[in-house]
Amino acid sequence: MKIESTMEKLSLAINRIQKVSSKNLSLPILENVLLIAKDNTLLIRSTNLHVGTEVSIPVKIDIAGEVAVKMDLFINIINSLKKDYKIILELKENLLYIKTDKSEMKINTYDSVDFPTLPVVKEGNDFIIPIKKFIYGIKSVAYAASLSEIKPEISSVYIHLVDNELTFVATDSFRLAEKKIILKGINEFPGVIVPIKNIQECIKIFNDIEGDVILSVGKNQISIKNNEIYFTSNIIDGNYPNYSQIIPKEEKTSTIILKNDLANSLRLINVFSDSFNQILLKTNAIKGLTTLYSRNTEVGENSTDIDSVINGDNIEIYLNHKYLTDSFSSLDGDSLHFSFTEKNKPLIIKSIGDNTFLYLIMPMNR
């Protein structure tokens, strides 16, 4: 194998997939990146068996071939070289020679035959979607997924269709985030549960990509691809919780509050909160105030009033203040609508004028 490329293209491609490789004692080949040179294209492949990705870049090929090299070593070398260099990669007797105008080095290689192939979705459904909207949907809910893998269904993001809107859902059983994205031309979509670790890799790989991609959903696999990138992930074979059952259908107290006022108050409250991040939220409809109170025996206590528009009965509810803060990036607009039923029932938060995002927080026991 012998190819010539620009450092800029090679660096961008290798950095896009670097996190996918895996430390695996039983399969050390997974610590490598596979380089395949053919048809004036260099394919750069990485996988940890749960997630796989392949990026292609145009190169000048003198000799076609393929080779596997240590991912960490290769990316450290590439990132240490100037981006305006041209680079030559040449395989000679199980060594990969890396040459630029200023440097020359050689590194050990590994047998590419042992490198796993990437799964291809067969007998699945294909959907053309704007990747920016897809990534936006994932980012809007991913923080609410469970970090524990004891229940794989909730350490995931659930993607399904609701009233012709592609809907992204995540929950850790203490809070839930739901984001709806309007996409033209999608009238059917099989519900799919993607592990949170895998879908976060998807965000990293496609985060700065524009245009449409092809999303393919199969029985055990999901893939996303465009002309340069192919991404594939395992999906969970199970049933996602029927989360609509826990969303309150009635409202006894409604509070409208400025997002910026709430954010500033929570920053102060954080100083005084306890190890459980617990705060008390109280409403006073007559005074038009929402009060946040926190107490830490080692620090002290704090009570902060926020001007609000309140309708209905006054309510007191204990909440995890971190859950409130986590949702801010998904709540568009300046004003938030808090919907309460009872102190032991979930709180629903939405942005005024935006029905595409819903955030639910379960109350804490005092």
C-alpha cells in the first residue's frame, strides 16, 4: 500500500472516529484503526463491536492495500504534524512508513484480516433525514437517559413516530425528556431504542455535518450514512416503557417564569444545596412569587424569590435542582411554563409557545 494525501483531510477524518476504538483484552485488534486504500479513496474504519464507523477521503493511490495500526499511536502522530503538510503512507514489510516534507517515521502494523467488518442493515427501512435535525433531537433528550446499564431500555434514547413527528425520548425514571421533530415525507417509522453510549458517538461523528443522510433501521442494527461517513450501532431488543401513562393529564397550578431569572436563582441555590441536590420550590399566587429554598448543614441556607405569573392553588414540592438546570439547553424561548398537579406528582416544564419539547421531573421525598 502506498498513498498520498493532505494532512488536513486525514486529520479531520481520523479525529472524527477516534473515540470508537476500544481497549479490549480478548480482542486487541479493536484498539486499531483499519486503513483501506482502493479506487482513489482511503477508507478509515474503527469499531468496538457495539458501534462502528467508516470515513472516506479522496487520496492519490500508487499501490492499493490495507493495514491496521494502533489508533492512539496513529492519531498522536497525525495531530502532531502541521495541517498544511502533504503526507505519504507506505506499507513495507509489516511497517507503515509515514513521510512528510519535514518528518519520516515508521510504526508497527497488525494483520488487517483480523479486523471486524462493519454490519450492514439488511431487510430494513430507509429514511432520508436532515442530519442537523436528527442530532438536535438527540441532544435535546440525551442527558435524561439513565447512566446505569442495569435496565438497557432506559440507558438509551427511544426514537419513534408520534402524529407524523419523529419523537426522541429519554428517561432515568426520575425525569423524562421528549422532543418532537417535524420531518416531511416520513409517515411510518419503526420504534428503535439506541444505547445512550452509542448515540453519543453518533453526535460526535456527525455534529458538524450538513445536509441529508440515509437512516436505515433493521432488526438489530441502525445505520446512518452520507457520501463520506458510515455509522452503525446495535439497538436494544426490548420494549420501551409506556411513558405517556406518567404524564399528568390535568393541571391544578400553572406558573410562568423567566428562564434567565430561574437560571440565575439556581446558580445561587446550588451553593447551599445538600448532597442530594434537593431544593424546595414554593408558589405564592397572591404575591406572584416562586420561592426556591435550599439548606446545607455545613454551609447554611438560602431562600430566593422569583417574580412569576401564577394561576391555581399554591404548591410546595421538593426537586433535584440539577434536573432543572440540565433542561435549559432544550428549552427554547425566554419564558417557561411549569405545570403542577400535586406535591407528590410530576412537574411538567415547557417553553411558552413551543409544544415540541416536554420535560417531566419526579418530586423528591423530603
